Amino acid sequence: MCFFTEDLQFRLDERTAHSSLDLFKKDTGVIYRILGLDPSHVQDNPERFRDWAVVFGDQKISGGRHYWEVTVKKSGEFRLGVADAQMSREDCVGTNNSSWVFGYAQRKWFFMTSNKIVPVTLVGKPDRVGILVDYDAGLLELVDIEKPSIIHSIRVQFKAPLCPAFGLWDGELLTHSGLEEPEGLK
């Protein structure tokens, strides 16, 4: 099922969530649990990430411009972006050529795809950032919601339906979808 709406409304998809991730707030938030759930207590599902603390959004993007925001709480390592809906569940987002993410680790931002890292400079650690995807134009952008302005933009040739994608190794993330794109970014 593909959605073409400009105001993409999604929840986090429990079926894809790694066993160390707990969803909360009606599946719009995710928290990392060091021990997580024993994988034997989690329903076996081919859509679930098995080796990496990753979760996808439950809606697909196959055209148009889409915008959402993420609040970061107590996390020093996370990834935010999009991935091919059929991406291997053995991989981590950013390590293959079917996922494109902005990440934060060791107090630095970066963009990552195919296991290649590009530093994103002149950014502190905001509590909330925006992600803008223009599928047809092949753009993925990290947005400073305070100004609002584009922090970093990457050109990508998307070929398949995408899902919002999140990796988390500590703390929690809260997603805010169904938002209009801030004025001045178009």
C-alpha cells in the first residue's frame, strides 16, 4: 500500500522493532532498553530487525514531499532518515545502499549510506529536528526547526517505496508526523 499525501501520518511499526526497543505513546515514541526483551519472547516476524536497534514507520512513501519531526531525549547515539521498505532486516540503517540517514554519535552529526559517513558540520545537538523527504526530486534533508532552515541536504535517486527509519542505541525518540512543512523550506 502506498500513500501520496503531503501530510504523512505514521506510527512506529512494532512488527519491525528490534527486541531492545520498546514503543510507547501510541507507537509514536521509542525507548532503548539495554537488556531489551529476550528475543524468544518477541513474536518471530520476518519484518523485525534482528541484529540492530532499528524500527521503521508503518507507512510507505513512493512520491511527493513529506515532513516529520523527531524529539530526542537523553540520547547520544541515534539515526533518522528513510529506508527502502524491503531493506534487509539483517542490516542497520545507513550501512547499505537502500537506506539514507542522518546520525548523531560522539557529539557529532553525520550523513550515512552504504556504510559511508559524511560529516554534517555547524550543528549542535538540538532537542528536536525535522526530516524532509522529496521523493520525486531525490532529496533528503535535515531541518533546524528553530529557524527553520535546511541544515544539510543529500541528493538520492529513490527507486522503491520508502519507510521512515530510526536507529537508537540509548535514550528515546518521539516522532511527530502529519505536520506541514515549515514556511521558507520550499
